[in-house]
Amino acid sequence: MAPSTSSAITLNINGEKYTLSVDHRTTLLDALRERLDLTGSKKGCDQGQCGACTVLLDGRRAVSCLQFAVAAEGREITTIEGVAEGDRLHPVQQAFLDLDGYQCGYCTPGQICSAVAVIGEHAAGWPSAVTDDVRPEAGPPPLTADEIRERMSGNLCRCGAYVSIVQAIERAAATASETEEAVA
């Protein structure tokens, strides 16, 4: 008897559980878009080069076109549809809206998911390739435009909205920082 090439899996997406049978070769992107009708994540290059399909897996960004759906079982998946809190936009979404951080909108879902992760990575003190002082005791580097551009370099925008995207991330990071200080 030949081994099965499909499995029943349960995916935890945006706080909801979805059970479906998938071929082992099905990407997370295809499961989201074609099987679950969560079409916010876009299929840009289908090679992990453009970032249009970026989602969050356990809070970390991942290009869903290279992630097998079966490997995402048991992980917390957040798509663009799950970034907002009810009717209240996430600060990154609001900043993109306020500062025109989108043009055609095709790359925007992946840009926003990446930006949410970038702000978290920065707050956790993770260095980037342009971080001057990478010692843990140095703490988070300033979130400069250069830091943002480097950290977002895996997300391409064919319309060239990069200036507005960087400004939106700067604003959202400042908003997140102010919110944390108010809570403390």
C-alpha cells in the first residue's frame, strides 16, 4: 500500500480553527486563498521573493508561498484579515491609511504583516544588517528609516510607495511605543 499524500489538518488562523484535508504539497498560501477564502494574502511571485504573501506564524513573519500548510499545523497564523482588533484598525493599518502607504494595494497586506513583525522584532532588541551596535546590552537601536528599509527589504512594492511605507511604519512604531509607556 502506498503512503498517503494527503492529511487532515487543523489550522489556527486569526483565532479560529479550520480543519481541512490537504495534499502534503499544498502551500499555506494556497490553503488560505483557495480552500479557506482568506484572499488578503496575495500570490505575487510564488517564489518567496516579493513578500506579497507574508503572514505571521507565531508572531514571526513568513512567506506563505514557501510554507507547507501541514507544517503550519499547531501554530498561530495571523493573516491580514486578523491584524485588526474587531472594527479597530491595527496602528500599522491606520498609519498606512493616513500616510498613503499603499498605491494599488496588492503588496499592502504583506507589507502590513511584515511591518507588524518588524515593530515587534525591533522592540525585542533584534538587530538588523544595518544596526551599529549589536550587543544585547545596547538594547534596541533607534528605528531609523535605514533600519526600517533594511528590515522591510523582503517586501517589494511595484508602485514605489516606499517613502510612505517607511513613514507609516515610523508612525506606527511611535504609536506602539506611546501605548506601552501609557500602560506602564
